[in-house]
Amino acid sequence: MARSSSVTRLLTPPAVAALLLSGCAAGGHGDVMAGPEVMGVGDPLFPGLGNGGYDVRSYGLALEYDPGSGRLAGTAEIVARATRELRVFNLDLHRLSATAVTVDGAGARSVHDGDELTVRPGEAVPAGREFRTVVRYEGEPGAIRDADGSEEGWLRTPGGALAVGEPSGSMAWFPGNHHPSDKASFDIAVTVPEGLRAVSNGELASERTSGGRSTYRWRSAEPMATYLATLAIGPYEMRSSRTASGLPVVTAVDPAVGTAVGTADSAVGKLSARLPEVLAWAEGLFGPYPFSSAGAIVVPDEVVGYALETQNRPVFPAGLFTPETLAHEIAHQWFGDSVTPKSWRDMWLNEGFATYAEWLWAEEFEGVPVRESFDAAFADAENWAFPPADPPSAAEVSSAPVYGRGAMVLHRVRREVGDGVFFRLLRGWAEEHRHGNASTADFTAYAERLSGRDLGGVWDVWLYGDGRPRR
């Protein structure tokens, strides 16, 4: 992400929890635990995000959107495996109303309060069993304001909408387990008025128009964290190409940007044409591209104020659709999208790596040595507000130290282990945790194992230390 932000979250009041959770042991996902008194997986920065007791395998979304009224009607089919017995479980859903819920085809009771949809199946789901939940819902989705005042979620645009989700905005348009530790495949079908397009992650599986309505179906087979899901609805201009290796590249540009994507001499057109080059450059550094397609979505600056690494199709406001930001968001496809943090405290593993990729790009294509980028980051007082691996609150999860000082950590590792080991580390880290989740502790252990070096001095001073060290 190009300097996005974070959001605080409402929790289900104890009265509602007591109503449906009586006698139930709620659980956590992975190594993040929660009890019945706390809805969420217990993330250190966002304790209310996500839900315990199950692991989602796939999301199937069927959506209909009316840009005129702003109304969204949806059906979400969620296939999950119970990690413990579930007499009740929770889904995150903001503002929209659930009209019917079934579990394995049978009607289920539900209570929606705050951002929690609490579901009680007719029969408890045994631990280890796969189960299918279908939620029909509707309403007028909207934006969620982050802790620093930025907006995410469902952003209305003239004649359409844009959905962006980091860290919790995806609950504004579909129910789910909205924490990065629970990744799943996605199948998203969107029906809109004829003349508009719906662009999402993955590959376009089908497109049909009938009775004045068009339906677009997108599939993402590789696992994806919900915050990386996106949906752009509008009169988008599309450009399709392939890399030298045959990877499909799909770029969508809102014509309100003012330059047609097919215009060769436009800034947007020129940079769109460079996408295969940027992908090849990144593959040379980080290893094989981890997804089945690539691309970008470009929107007017007034729609969203930050670029976001939505999986295999990053979102850019036109003013940030630059070579440097493109290199940053493409690097995220390895670091953040394929290798996803276990908790939001591990955010520097996303942003530090992507920022370092910017430094590498600047050195190779703009003549700015990485050392100069490091020196500029070192001189910036904002980068020393807190250690990158320990943001003090949700409001700081996307602040300067997570980016600039996170990149400085990587450069200090490079100086300690040498270029050969360091660049093997970048590729090996992306390969070892491909399509999975990883923590800061996982990274520090991996770096020491690969290099055969004790890097405690780097971790103590640069990753966790307070204040700017002496050079």
C-alpha cells in the first residue's frame, strides 16, 4: 500500500454475546486466540477483527448493484472448516442487513449487532468438519473511516463504486472472517446496469448481458486475505496483454481519469504498457510471480487517496500511478499478498519490503543508489517515532516507521550478510511462505537460518530499538 491507514472496530456488546454464546467455547484462527467475551481473533492492534473457531476455504459472492440508488443485494456462500465445535460462530458485516442465513442447507438463527453477525446453526458443527454457510443480505453499503481519517470500504463514484479493504473495509460489502490470518479462494459474480463493467481480482471467467443488465464473474483460485479483495464498478476502459511468459495482464481505467488507456502517448497508457516490464523486473528479484494474472485499476484522485495492493490487480488513484508506486504495489504481490502477515503488527513485512523494492527500482532505473534512499530515510525524523515491528496502536499501523524504517531494517540485513545471501533471502522468503501467512518472528528466524548469522544486533537496534541509532 502507498501509505494507507487503519480503522477502529466496534465489538459485539456482552448482552448479545450472552444471548447466543451461552455455553459456547469460541475459538481463534491459527495462533491468534479469542474467547467468548471477545469477538475477533485477538489481533494485537485490531482485537475485534476476524472471528475464531473456523477456517474459511472459499467465498462465493453473487452481487447486484444499482448505482442510482446505491443499493447492494448479495448472497455469500462461505465454505469453512470448523477448528473446534461450533454451537455459534460470527461473521463480520458492516451496515448491511442479513435477510436469511442457512448452515448446510438448514435455517439458522442470527443476530446482527454492530459489525458482528452472530449465527447459531440448528445443530452444532463438529470440530474438523467442513460446513457451508449461505447469507442473503442487502442494504446501502458505505465507507468506513479509518483511525487517521482516511476512508475505505465501499466508496461511491459517479455512476459506480469502488471497494477497497485494508484493514477492515471488506466487511462493508460481504460477510466473512475479515482478518489476514484467514485466506481463501474467491468466486465473485457482479450484476450491474448494461454499459457498466465490474472489475475484480483474479481472472474473468464469464461475461453476459441480458435484459439491460450485465453480469461479470471473476475467479481467484489462489488464496487471498479478505482485505485484498476489490471491486470496481463503472464505465471502465479495459486493456489486455500478456507478458513474455504468457501471464495475462488486465488494466482497467476509469475514463474520468481523462486519458484513454489505449492512447499510446498518454501517461496512463504508457505506464500500463510497462506493466509486463515491471513484472519481469520483480520476478528477477523475488522469484516466480505468485498469481495467475496481473494488472491494475486506475481511478480519479478524488475517489481514493492512496494506492492499494489488491491482489493481482492493485488500485491506483491517477496521481499515484507512477513507476515508483507501481514497483511498490507489484512487489506487494509477493510481500503482503502471497506472503501475508499473521497479524497487523507484522505490517512492516508488507510495507518495508515494498518500500525497499522502490529503492531497488530507483537505483536501477533512476540512478539513485539504494544507499541514498537509506540515508534519506535515516534523516527523516518521522521514521523514528516507534519501532517498525511494534506499532503502538491501530492508528499507526500504516505510519512512516512501518515503511521507511522497515526498509532500513532490510538494508541493514543486506550489509550484514552480503548481497548474494540477501537476494537469496528475498526469493527464499517469498517461496517458503508462498500463499501463506508469516510473522516477524518467522522472518527473523528465517534470515538467521539462511545466512548462518546471529542478527540479534540488527533486530535489537533497527527492528525493535527505541530512537535513532548512531551511524
